[in-house]
Amino acid sequence: MPTPNPQSIARTFAQRIRRWPFVVACVPLLLVACVSTPVYDRQMAAAESAVETANTTSTQTDAALELRIATDKLAAAQRAARSKKPALALQLAQQAELDAKVAVLTARSARALAAAQESQEAARILQQEMQRDGSR
């Protein structure tokens, strides 16, 4: 077995050392890719769930615009995901989830406003009845 040449050993060692910056740079990228995939999947699932939950008769009636915005953003997020644009898909999914929540709150607010107006009208009618009975 021939003895290794010190120059070839040094050259091989230098070649290996030159690869280390590349390896060190790739490790964080791989870790980020592994970590971001579940976040991305969870956010898409959360957005889909929020839009599905928001899609009620009440919301379709009282917050149709807000619901449409949420639905459109979810569709855009899904298109971005299919186009391999995860950052854009994640951002749109977050917006879709928030817009769905806005739709639910807008519908709830509209129902509360309608109930308050009905109560005011009932109170006004009752007051008129009381005044009429008092004037007899």
C-alpha cells in the first residue's frame, strides 16, 4: 500500500474545508423549509375552516361583501400554493382567515343592530299605548 503524499492530503483537506460554508449555509435553509411547511399547512387549513364556518345564511345576507372577499382571498391563496409561491399563499391565507372573521362579526353586528331597532320600536309603541291609556 503506497504512502499518501502530504501534498495530496493537504489538497483533499482544503477541498473539504471549502465545502463547509456551503453546507453551513444549507442547513438553516433546510430547517426553515421543514419548519415552515407545517405552519403553511396549518394556516391554509385554518383559513379554509374560517371561510367555511363564516359561510352561513346570516353572513351571506348581512355580510355578503366581506364573505366574498374572504372566499376570493382563500381561492387566491390556493392558486398561489399550486403555483409554488408559499410566501404569497401564506399571506393570502392569513388574510382570508381574518376576512372570514370580519364577515362573521359584521353579520353578528347587523343582527344586534336589527334587534336593538326592534326593541326601540317596541318601546316606542308601548310608550304610545301607555300615553293613550293615561289620557282616558
